[in-house]
Amino acid sequence: MLTTLPRCVLTATVLALVGCQGTKPTGPSTPTVTSSGPVVSIDLSGTEGAPFSGFVVRGGQRIVVTGRLPWSLSEPGIAEFEFLKNRASDVLNYSIHYDNQKADAHASQSGQIPPGQTGFRGQVVGLGLSTSSF
């Protein structure tokens, strides 16, 4: 028969060995991870501190994103994305990476949205990426 103190020590030891599952901290412009699968990484840079807005679609849900450059996001399950400059005079650079470890598929797209253009959109197509500016 175990006493209270050894039970506490046993419980603490099991938790230390097995681990505790935590949640990923999120900021105001970072969606919470709820899906798995291929990872899409989005890196935005350009005019330092320039505000932008946009969205990502993950698991069929459209998630609104706002922030300031530079900004990045790397999450599983992203199927679509769109980002807009808030000021036409700013420059927005993007670098998008698709990584599907299971299928050994990797793809990248990058570009620049110069002054006068508004933004870009893209989507995962098959085992790759498609992007266009506007």
C-alpha cells in the first residue's frame, strides 16, 4: 500500500518521464495550430514596420491575419493565403515554402510586390505552390 508522499513522488516521476502536453503560445496575428499534414511557411519582409493584412485558409477555415513587416508563419494544413499592403508606397517581399515529408515533396515561391501593386495570393496545388500578384 502506497502512502501519500510516495504516490506524489511516483506521479511526479511519471510526468517527468512521459512529459506534459502544452499548447503553443499565439500572438494576435498568429492562428492556433489545430491540424496536421504538410507544412507551409510564409515569410514576409520589405519596408521595415509596414502594416499589412490578409488571411490564410487552414482546415477549411479562413483566418484573418494582420501585422507589421517582417513577419512569418509556419503551420501545417494551410491551403490558401493572401496578403495585402496597407500603403501602396511600401515594398512587400514574400517567400513561401511547402514541405510534405510524407510524400517527400518540397516547393518554394518568392517574389516582390513593388510600390504601386497591392499584394499577392497563393494556394497549395497538388504537391506544390501557385502564387500570383495583383
